[in-house]
Amino acid sequence: MPLPQDLYLAIDIGTGSARAALVDFNGRIRAIAAHEYDQIVPQYGWSEQRPLDWWSGVVLAIRALLAKETDAGSRIAAICACGQMHGTVLLDADGNLTRNTVPLWNDKRTAALVSAFEAAHRPADYLAESANPPTPAWPGFKLQWLRDHDRAAYDAATAVVMPKDYVNFRLTGEIAMDRTEAACSFLMNPADGNWSPHMCDLLGLDIKKLVTIRKPTDILGAVSKTAAIETGLPAGIPVLVGGGDFPVALLGSGVSRAGLCSDVTGTSAIITVVSDTPLLDPEISNIGTVEGGWGGFVLLESGGDSMRWARRAFHEKALSYEEIVTKAALAPAGADRLFFLPYLTGERFGQHRNSRAQFFGITAEHDTAHLHRAVMEGVAFAVTRQMRIMEQAAGRKLERVIASGGGAKTPLWLKIKASAYNIPILVPQEAECGVVGCAAIAATATGRFTRTEDAAAAFVNYAGEVLPDPKWAETYARMQPVFNKLYQHSQALYDDLDKLSSD
């Protein structure tokens, strides 16, 4: 008697490791396994990995996973992968790599190409065709660099894919890219969802190298006999097109309809507002969502990193983060009119990438409790400023914020943020949002749900809701305009600071 197919296999190709997880039909993670690999840093600002390391990591993670659950292979209904975005993989007509290493999402070698593009083109030339401002992360600029610095690899390539697409190819022998990845390439037209000849012409790229764009829920193919031998999986299991790790995690945290916002605070803070159409603004980037909409997002480079900096700068790491938060709680909301601008490493987007951090309003009454609270509140003010820009672009107020990442584990910070945003915050019970998102895609693709949003609603549960504190919200509402003025008026000084350092 055949075993029931009651599991999904989720694969996550991260920057630090490949992970595989078994998820049951209720969205619960039954087992998870990982295999680590390294980043390659040939010189400052560069970051690479070998696609062969991704595949070997996936193979090892799957084999370790199958050993944890009885008859797991025969019980898998479908496989869905997500992965780190923007890593630009070149394949030839036979599916062989034309270059052994791939520039990753955090690789900055294209900075000069981005600067040259910005000098030559106004936002009106590209926003409507790409849905995004230029940045070194986008594969469009990585392809320019490969064309100019590794011409043999570029010319030999007939297909450009992302990390999870390469793993899917090794699983099935089929090649495609999904819209969540294509939307963040700087090469996809948001109006029709196809590759943009206009953007390819602006960047001088061969559009014929760009592969078919498909839906994340499409069935790409099935586990091949070769992949079955390598992984230990049965041949024939359906493999879905899948998506980028970030949009899949949005789905797996329940951020799947217009009016919802995601706050993912780790080292940085990524704020994403779901809308039906892209938010075309030079300060906002846009990602395609799994369900077919758009996520306008902004990034604060120093989110959790602001607390890390304060711990080192004020205490030489002698205090734990818990002790720092306890100290911050001693100061009142607003830290007695003390402001912190959290731009420790500048900004990734917009016209002020050379921004700096600063405290403003220090008096003799302030102590380290005030300083620590001001740091936490400064991140909240910076995010609130960006949220209001996105609300205006979207033409609607946000209803809920769903928080994840390390910052979601700090109750005081959640209460500060909810009060600064003046919007309730929800925290998912399951931290592995990417894995849950993959399971939701698989459940939809195999017919258990009509829409991925419905699958996410069934799979995602929340630990609780953090409501704004009315008194804190009133204090922060009065302080926010002052923070905004500080941000705007300080810009004139950043170039002066740069000149000082170059003298």
C-alpha cells in the first residue's frame, strides 16, 4: 500500500548555508537540516560563492533531512525552493557554468557602473520600465560588470539565472526564473511582467540571455533520475519554480495583501509595504510578491546594528543586549527630547548614501539609559519616516505591521515601534518564515488552496499583538517632525564631512 503524501520539502539557499525542511500539511515544520558554506572575498567590496557549493550543500542537507523522518522521501508531495536573491549565474547551452563563481547580493563591485548610470539618466528614464532605483545589488549591473570584465563567460552564456534557479535546474534539468527575482533585476517591465528591451538597451545587455519568467506556483519539472541518485529523493516528485527568499518569507509571515507591512530587523531593517502596483519613487525599491502583487521596500542599513554599535561604543561589549534593553527602559519615552539619527553606514538608496549618524539634543541631564533609548527610538523614527513616504505613494494607510528578525525578539523595541508607527504589530510564532512560505506555495501548486494568500492564512500563526501605547504615541508624534527636519537639514553637511576626510 503506497504511503500518503503528507509532506512538502522546502529548500532555502542562503548566503551562509543551504537548508532543507520537511513541512506537514498543517504548515508545521517536522524536521530541518543545514549545510554551511563560505563566502569568497577576493578583495574589499567583493563577495562571491560557487554555485557548485550551493548544490552540494542542498544534497547534503536533503540527505541529512531524509534520515530524520521515516519514509520521508515517499511522502513528499512537492518541492519548493527559495534562495538568496541577485546572485547572477551564467549557464551555457548545455547547462554548464561559464564562470565558477557568482557575484552575490552584497557584492559592491558594480558601484562605479551604478554611479555612471545615475549620471547619465534621470529617474523618468527608467523607473516606469524597471520599478526600481539603481543599486549595485541588481543583476542588471552585475551583468554589465561580467560583460566588461569576463567577456568570455558572458559571451558563452545563453541563460542568466538566480541561485535557487540553479538548484532547480540541477533537480529537474529545466531552466526558468520567477517574477519575484525578475522584478528585482532592474530589467523587468512592471506593467507587463516581461523583460524590458528598453532597460536592456540602456545597460547594453543581450536580452536573449534572459530566461522565461514564470509564476512561483508553476510546476517547473520533476526530480530527475540523476538528481534522485545524488539526493536520495525518489525521481518524479514535482518541483515548483519557487521564489526569492525575501518575497517567500513575506508570504510565510502573512504579509500577503495590500495594507500590510513587514518590518524585518536584523543587522539592517527592511520595511516592505504590499500594494497592487509598484510604488514608483526614487527612494523606494519594488519586489514582485509571490501572489502577483508588489512590495515596495526601503532599507535602513543600521537597524539592529545600531544597538550593536552602542553596546560596543558605550560598554566595550561588557553588557549583554538584555542588560542594555533593561537600561533603556529606565528612560522615559522620547528620552527627554534626545534624538539619534541611525545612519551609521549611510543609506543604500536615494541621494544621501553618505549620510551619517548623530545624537542631537544632549544635555547634562542625559545618561546612558537615555542614549540607549534614543538609539532604539531613532531606528523607529527613521522607519516611520520611510513608512509615511510609502503610504503616500500607495495612497492608503497601513493597517498592520508584521515584525520578524532579531528585532522582533525585544518587547521594548516592539512597543516603541508600534507607538512610533501608531500601528499594531504582530509577530509570527514560527521564525522560519521562508520555509513556511515555500510550504504555502507547494500547497497552492498541488491544489490544496486556490490562492497562496489562503495557504498563508492557514499556515501562519502569531504569538501576539503589540499595541501602541497612547502616551508614547503622542510623544513620538510630536518628535517625528523634528526628526524629519534633522534628517533633511543635515544633508548639506555630509559632503562637507567627506571633504574633510579627503583633505
